Amino acid sequence: MKKIFILQISLLLIFSIFLFAEDNQQTSSSGATQEVVVKGQLKIKIEAEKPELMIKTNSNDVAEAVIKTEEEILGLSPSDVKDIKLGLPAIINETRPEYHAYLNNIETQPIFKIVPKVPAGIEMEKWTFKVTDPTGASVMTLKGSGNLPSKFEWDGFDNNGNMMKLNAPYLYLLSYMDKAGNPGSVRKKEPKIVQVIKYFKDGKLYIEASNFILFEKQRKDRFTDKGKEIITEIEDYIKMSNRFPIEIKIYSEDIDLAKEQADSLLRTFENSLKISKDNFDIKTYKDTDAPRNYRIVFIINS
């Protein structure tokens, strides 16, 4: 009897172990769910489903607009292109004020402007207005008789039609005699020295800038800070004109230095204006003036 009872218990244990193993096999074989066991709490089943992303792109739809535009361009006949070209203006010009809020390094004409004040009741017999250059020579002389003009002006041109020298002192003298024989004069006490000047000649805008203010004393091919500012102001006039080529004449101590200064100028224009150096017609010279007049002359189509 005792042996039979032990056999029954053994069979019961074997059957329980078989059922437990089968239950574990079913649970681990299922990939649809995940189990998270938290001690002291009930089992929690978390089902996670990843949605399928479907991105469909039709390359023909993307290229259709490009192909349509290309066909329209290629479908134009020579006469159509001609009509379009004729419809465009040859020159787009716009009047802009020549005003630079932060750049005012360029001298404008007149260089001298005198408004004489004559006491009432004084009548003049004769007068002379004279402008002299650094050598003391007269570059402009006006003479007259009778009352003085309401104003005297000098535009910077000498008797030969040449513009005044830069970085050089100029003076004026107004002398007169009244009918009573009393002489008088008005003179410029401090000389006028111009570093940069602009003027119009033959329908073009001329801007002349002295090398002494443009370039460093030691490195005469390198722009000073003031020189860079002046070049920026000149670039404004080039932009306003927008007509090329721009003629540039460089007068320096020798040809080699003039060419080096030309290279520095071209690099500056290429970097700031973003245009090719082919838009500038540069000529270099050794200055032979007496006194010397080292300068750069910009000739801009107006």
C-alpha cells in the first residue's frame, strides 16, 4: 500500500513538470506581446505596434514643370527672341542724388568762391582777381574796371584747361583801387590743399585722388584706411553710372610702382564690386610734372 502511494505521488510530480514546461514554451514563442513583471504587483502586458511608413515619390511629377519651361524656351523662334530683345530698353538709367551720408572726402567745384562786400558809396576804378599755384605762378587771372562782380569763383582749371595739382597749396588775391585812388586787397591767408576732387569734362565724370592720401608712405602699393574709404566713395559713383569700361590713369614715381598700384586697385574693385577686371581700362605713367602730381584719375561715363 505504501509503495502504491509513493508511485502515485511520483506520477503526479512528473505530470506537473510537463505542464509547466509546456506553458513556458508557449509564452516564449509568442512574439506579439511583451511581458513586464513588477514585483509585488500583477503582470502587465504591453503591446507595441510600429506603423509602416509609406513614402511614394514620382520623379516624373517633379520634372514636369522643368521640362515644360524648357520646351517653351526651346520652342521660341528667332523672330520671337528678336521681339523680346527689342522690348527691352537699351540702357536702364535712373537719376540718383549724389549724396553720401557718411562719405564726403571728395572736393567739389568751385575751389574758391569769394563774395566781396564793398562799403556803400565806394566806387571802384579797377580790380584784379588772381589764383596762384605752389610755384607762385598765376593759373587764373581776371581783370576789370568799375564795380566789383557780386562773386568771384575758381573751378580748379588753370589757364591751359588742366585741373589743379593735388596735395599742393593754392592761394588767391583780390586787389582793387577805388576812384579816389585808395588801394585795397583781400587774400587767402591759409593755402587751399585738395586731396581728392571731382569735376565734369567732355560729358564724363572725372575723379582725381592724390597718391599721398591713397597709399601708405612705406608700402606705396598698399591703401591707407582713408584711402580705402575714398575708394569706397568712388565705387559709389561707378555703381551709379554702371557703364563700362571705366578708364583709369595712374601717375606715379615710376612705371613699376604704378603697375603695382594698379594691381592693388583691381583687387579691391574685384572684391567689392564683384566684377571682372576687364571692365577697367588702366593706363600707368611715370609722372613728370613739376612739381610732381602723383595721382589716380578715374574717368566715369555719366
